[in-house]
Amino acid sequence: MERIVPPSMDDMVAFWSKENTLLKERGYFDRASRKMFEKFLPGLTNKKILDVGCGLGMMMEYFCAQGNDVVGIDIAPRVVQESGRRGLKVIEADARNTPFLGESFDLVYSLGVIEHVEETKHALKEQVRTCKPGGIVVAVVPFLLTPYCWAGILYYRIFRRDHPLVVTYGKPFSKQQLLRKMEAAGCERVTIEPYYGSAFLRALPNRLQSTLVDNIESSFVSKHFGLVLWGMGYKRKDA
């Protein structure tokens, strides 16, 4: 299959300006992600946190409610402006070149970001660079070994080759691939776990989503063949 040319930055900005509105309205993904933080990082408070590719700030609101100092970055100006109007600290910036000094944050988090760019390795290293030694890096990416992912790959590569998400669905990760990338970027004690088996919930009303997420996310399918991989590691002192 011929190589697909990645979309321009303007295409990505236009897409995410629209998509983030849908994500905020539906709110289906952040609920599953919050459950992962409650599982692996319960009682997270009094930390300085960077949310890379924060969108309209659903996870930022979660972090702030726990008493953390939170900053977000996003490439879409409209998203940045709307988040700012809601009192969130969001800066227009690229995940590959953030405007922060090294070792600035206790936790650097990205949800579905690093796989969107060709320089995935560099984007992950940038997360590690801005994290304090011993601090936490979390990167959530598409999971290769799940039927959800392969359905997306086939759809976008065959029918929507001009769509910005073709880059995402062309770069899913296995557990070992994400583990190796995080270790190479400077992380240790890395944990990799699938989650988010409730992708179909975006078609349901919010009220019904809320009642189903807990059961679905605790199911065997989500824990082993979820749509995405949770990658969490601690920055090495020498990184």
C-alpha cells in the first residue's frame, strides 16, 4: 500500500477545532480516563500538571478539582480561546515543541496526541523533557491488538484517505512498542494497560453512557482488548 501523506497543520487544526466540540458535548472518553487515574494515581493533589493536547479541558477540570495546578496546550486557537473563557490555563502550542523549561511539571499527560504526528518519538521525548526527575509521564495511544483499531484502520485507509485521522489509525501501538518507546524516551517502571471498551457509547445519550461506563470498563474485553493503551512511567533521574 502506498504511503499516505500526513495532513497539513492547517488540516489538523480545522479537524480538532470541530472534533473537540463533539468530545466536550458527549464526554464519553474522559470518564473512562478518570477511572484509570483513580486506579493508578489515586489521591493526586498539589501537583503541577501539563495536559498536552488538552482540547476543551475535560481532564484539566478533573485535575483542577483535585487541587492541582494545571496548564494545557493545544494546536487549535478556537479551542484555546474557549478553554480560556472557562477559566482554564491553556496555551496554543505544538506537542513537539512546548514553550516550557525542562523539569517543570510533576505529571505530563497526553490523551490521543503523540500518534497524530510523524515525529511520535520526539513528541514523547518532549513530554519527558518537561517532566521533573521522578515525575510521572502518561501517554494514551491507540491499541494495535483490538478489533476497534483495525476497523478504524480499514475505514480511513480505504474510504477516507484525505481525513486527518488517517495518521492516527496508521500508527497504533502494541504493548511492547509503547513500552520500548517510553523507556527509550527516558521513563522507568513503565505500566502498560488497555482500557476504554466503551467506544460505541458515543452514539448514546449522556444519561445512558453514565450508567454503562463502569460496567463496561471493568469487563474482560476492556482490560485486555480496549481501544487504547494507558502508558505510564516515571522519569529517570538521568533522562
